Amino acid sequence: MRAYNFCAGPAALPTAVLEKAQAEMLDWQGKGLSIMEMSHRSADYVAVAEKAEADLRKLMNIPENYKVLFLQGGASLQFSAIPLNLLGKNSKADYIHTGIWSEKALKEAQRYGDINVVEAGTTVDGKLAIKDQSEWNLSADAAYVHYADNETIGGIQFANIPETDKPLVADLSSSILSAPIDVSKFGLIYAGAQKNIGPAGLTIVIVRDDLLDQAKAEIPSILKYSAQAKNDSMVNTPSTYAWYLSGLVFEWLLAQGGVEAIHKANLAKAELLYSYIDSSDFYANPIAKENRSIMNVPFTLAKPELEKQFLKEAEEHHLLNLAGHRSVGGMRASIYNAVPLEGVQALVDFMDDFAKRNA
Amino acid sequence: MRAYNFCAGPAALPTAVLEKAQAEMLDWQGKGLSIMEMSHRSADYVAVAEKAEADLRKLMNIPENYKVLFLQGGASLQFSAIPLNLLGKNSKADYIHTGIWSEKALKEAQRYGDINVVEAGTTVDGKLAIKDQSEWNLSADAAYVHYADNETIGGIQFANIPETDKPLVADLSSSILSAPIDVSKFGLIYAGAQKNIGPAGLTIVIVRDDLLDQAKAEIPSILKYSAQAKNDSMVNTPSTYAWYLSGLVFEWLLAQGGVEAIHKANLAKAELLYSYIDSSDFYANPIAKENRSIMNVPFTLAKPELEKQFLKEAEEHHLLNLAGHRSVGGMRASIYNAVPLEGVQALVDFMDDFAKRNA
């Protein structure tokens, strides 16, 4: 049986998607071979790749003056690719620091340029929050402004898209496709696939046309946005199976009613879990309400010595991967698109039972 | 039904491997989730990853002073990573030029250093061949010597490993695991997975310990061999499903009797196909015998106007992907490890029938 999987990533995929992939694993559409055994330049595969892009464009309402790239290397390789493509020599960028992932991005960028770090973390009534933009020391001459919309480890998320007249660059790895966003507000959006898109090994980059040709120095061809755009993300062999699986996820999302519908479902899941935590004396979430992530819900137990017991019993109830990130400890429930409301209800029921037995 | 798939890459995988992956797609080992839905840091996944590495070490008899890395980005990203890691400022490398892939590697390397291009192509009795090493103009002061063992597009392969006292760097993308090699002769071996290893989206790098810390400048962390080695190829989330599938391929290879056994099978397949081509007036292979690839067999028809007809009829006989690379035309049969002797026999039977009907 399939368990409820709260892993932060690589994360749960829709069961219907895995069933479809399973059914056509050995013989895709009666062609006598697996989709992963096909040339990426074959007509059949190119049609799959193009359909995935078209569906993603539909789901996110991506304007025509943006390219959508299906790349390898993870968001972490984009931490380098972004400054390498967008920063000129001695030029500056603003990086908003709100947690571990935005810190990784800015540390990598510091190898290549003058990075203005905007410390945006604060506390409100003892809870972690993101400072109002009026308190940020943004540069007048930044080539771009970078932020991570949702900090997967901390469970802290921006309530709004930052306002800037500079190109806005966003790491949406753990929030893409969870809620509608206005792509036209961004210069570049990137996301590792392994949360809301598909399996690990694929990275989506959505980049406005005017930012494609900014690379000033010699950078690896594979990292060059202009080269990848010109070659439909096939400067070399892409991660074909991950791309195909992502296409199946996009089809599934469209069948659910698209991003608006999944957003409603995500809000219901988050509301259920947060309101239970808030109502409990046994559990606590450290984030101010306005900045709570709707995807990653960290929580602590009043008796931290029971954490192992909690995880063990949860697993017996088919509730998997609830341990917090190794760097912060505690618990974390990642409730991405593929985690159904029933899964969150089962988690809340278990948490409540566990709390009563251990109060 | 499964066809015989002669695709140059992404290429055929063993049917038994796909069947195993299919069976555990939704529920890996009764854990209630797919292997691709697991954290790469979970004990279950790490065991899968480590087993794959151990099996590859066994298959290739990799000495202990070599690290094995499971990376993303394809061999083409290694075209940049190799000079970025191994070349100091103003330092030199020798690149042996034998075809399209070794040319791509050297063109990328030219962005980062002083590249001495060794033109090693020649003709012998009108057939393409690789010059004897005594005719190469190798540098006295090269940081390393690079070559592509097997040119996937041209179907030309080195008869021997080049001799050098410099670190030898080899692109084995289309020949790795096809025949035994002495890893200790190399400084670094790299290979895209999508021929003899697994699906696209994974790249294997086997690198001698003393070459790990050569990077002189700031290079992306994801490309830095020392960082990847220190983190067991998990500086960030690796291509977990491709890694798992490659592990299944390694298990399959061990069950076949390892690389020695598959090499015998490969020689039999190549002998069958080449000797048929040589015996025919209708087909021709352009490569000198000593340098014929045992993996990629290009051939031409005496009547090139029949190529489309040949491909159409081959497909009707469940013999797929025999068109040559778009840059060279003609035909090409890639007969990697996963293509069985019966597949090559079926191809030869079809070729013979086609030739008789169209002589």
C-alpha cells in the first residue's frame, strides 16, 4: 500500500502519475521501447517535451517573452548559473537572506560578484518573520534582486512578491505550482523539480528574453541560458525521463483544475495542520502567521525527548518522513501538491492521539 | 512487445532492469513509496546509492585511490568541469581529436586554457583510422591528455589506451563497461549514463585522488570534484532515480558474468555485423578494421536513395533507430550491452533480405 509521504524532497508524486509511468515503462505508446530508451531528438520524444512545456506555460500562464528551460544540476547549480549569466564584472546584486537556502544562493553568488546581503529575518512576538520591504537596504545599482520565496527547511514564506524595478530572481523550488503567481513580475524563476514538479534531476528555469544574453565572461555552454534557449534545452542530452514524468505531473495538475484549484486544496491542508498545532499545547510552530509556509510545516514537541517515539509511531501509521532537516531538528511535514487532504487529516489524527497519550 | 532498439543514446536498457523498476515503481521494497519519492539522505536511499557504487567498483575493478562520482549535466558539462578542475591559469592540455565528440570537448576546453589539439585522424587504404601515437605532437608540459575512446557518431574507436606520463582523461560515454579496462592507467574517466549505464541525466566521473584538489579559480561548487567527493556526490540532491536505475543495470551486468562476459558477447555481436557488412556489396562501413567501434556501427547503402525505405521496413521488423546521426547521415546500429545477439542477428537477416530485394 502507498503511505502518506511528508518528505521535503525528493517528495511525494501523485499516485496516478506513477501508475501511468509504470504502465508504459517497458513499451511507451506501443512503440516497443521505454520513453527513457528514446533519442531526445526523436519526433516522439520531442512531442513529449514540447507538450510538457506547453502544459507548464498553461498552468503558470507564462508570457510569450519568457523562455522555459528544462535543465540539469538542481537549483544549486543555478546558484552559480544565475550570477554567471546575469552579473557583469564588478557588478552588484541584492540577495534577500531569510534562511538556509537563500544563504546557500548568496554564498555561491559571492564567488562571482559584489553581493549585497539584505538581512530580512526578524521576530514578531517571539515568532520568526520576514521584515517588511521598507526595512530592506536594497542597492540602487543592483543587476538583479534575488530571493527564495519559500524556505523549505525553515518553513518561512514571503507573504507577497517583493517590489523592485530591477529584474527579480526567485528560487521557487518548494513553492512553484502551489499557488498562482504573476510571472510577468519576475526576471527569472528557477526551481528544482523534486518537490512540486517531478523527480530529482531536473531544474526548471523561466527567464525573460532580455536577460538571456547577459553573460559577460566565458561560462560553460551548458550553463548559458542563451545557448539552452536557442537549443530548446537540448545543448546536450537532457534528463529525458524526469522531463517526461514532469509532463505527466503537469497533465495531472491540469486535470485537478490547474494551479487555482490546487492552491485551494493546499490552503485547506495548511489551515487544517496549522490550526490544529495552534490549538494544541503539545505542538508548536515557530513562524509568524503571515510568513508561514503552505508547503513545509515545521513543528516541535513539548517533550523533545519523545521525537524518536513520535517518528516511529508515525511510520507505523504509514505517515512517513516527518523528521525535521538535520540542521534544525524537530519535525517537519511537507505538504506539497501530491499530498492529499486525507493525508494531512491522518497526520492530525495521529498527532492528536499521540499528544493525548503523552501529555 | 519490445522491439530491438539500436538507438545511439538515450539507448536500450535491459528488459529485466525495466521490469524490476516497473514492479517497484509505486512501492519500493514494501516501504509504501517510490524510490524517487525518498530523500537522498534517507538510510534506504543511501544504501541503494552505495550499493550502486560498490557494484560499479567491482565491475570495473576501480582502485581504492579513485573516487566515483554520480553527477548531473551530462558528459558535456564535464567538458567544462575537467579544465575548470584540472587546468591552472595559463596551463596547457593536450586534446586528441578523432571526431565530433572529442572536438566538442576541446572546443569547450579552449574557453579556459591553452589547448594543444592533436589531429589524430587519418585514412588507411581509403578507410578512416586513428594515427599511431608516435605521430602525435604531444606537449611536454600538458596538465593532462584528453581523448574520447569511442566516437559515438563516427563509429571509430582507439585500439589501445594512449601511453603518457601525464594524467590521462578519457570520455568513455559510449564504451564504458563494454570491455575490461585498466582504470589505474587513467587520471580521470567520465561517461554520460545514457548508453551502457542507465537513463540520461546521470554522469559518472571516476577520478584519481591526487587530481581532486587541482581547481585554481572560483568554480561552481556543483562542478568541483573535491566538494562532490567529500559529500559522496550529494553536494545537492542528485539524480536519484537515474542513480537507482544504474544500480539495477550494474546488478544485471554482474549477473551476466561481469564486464569480461559482456565483452565476449559484444565482440560476437560486432563480429556478426561487421563480417556481414564486409561480405556484402550492398553495405559498407567507412572505418579501418583496427579502429572499428564495437558499440556503434555506421554503414552506408550502395543506393543511398533507399535509406528512407530501409528505415521504414526496418521499423516494420521491430528494428528501431537505425538512422545515422543528423550530422553525417547514412545508417548506424548502436549495439550497446543491452542489445542482445538475437537483435543483431535479426538486423543482419533483415539487411540481407533488403539487399537481395534491392540489389
